[in-house]
Amino acid sequence: PFIKQAVVVGQDQKSIAALIVPDPEHCSKRFFHTYTAPVAVTQLADNKRIEKFLYGEVSKLQRTARVKSIEKVSRIRLISREFKTGVELTNTLKMKRNVIHDLYKKEISDLFSN
């Protein structure tokens, strides 16, 4: 419930990574103890504590699903806005991978620069 949207990236790379949009409602309750108004996604995306927690959640899911090591997400990057229909998503809510890659080129590059 802490991840609202995610896309796996890493084609032609040695490892796989993910761009993740944190869920404002659940993350606000867990990390900021606010039960009235959720914290903005932009604030969540810059929080290293939330990033570390979400990486742990992704790792748990991968262990539970018995994902092969070559298919595991090794790094994540939180992004500060949700994917929108007509931009990153089609009308049927499918990811436009080429558009996402173009829009988040710097973030994706940063994931694989180390």
C-alpha cells in the first residue's frame, strides 16, 4: 500500500531498477503521523528514509515471489509526481515506456551511473 505507481527500468543495463511514486496517504500516516491531510508526493520523494523503507518493501516482495536474482530490482528512485493519463499512461492506463524513459532520463541515468 505504500507504493502508488512503479515502473521497472534498465533495458540494456547490467541490473534492473525502478521508478516509484510513493502513496501519499499511507506514507504520510506511517512517517509523519498525519491522519487528516496527506503529505505532498514532492515531499515524500525527497525523503531518504521513505526511499530506504520502500526499497525494503520491494525486496520483501521479490523474496516472497521468488524472483530470480537476474530479474531483481537492485535500485529504486522515488519520483515526485504521479504518472498521468495522456502523458506517461495510455487511456487504458498502460505505461508508455518510451515517454517515461524520455521524461525521466536524468533519474534513470543516475540510477545506473554508480
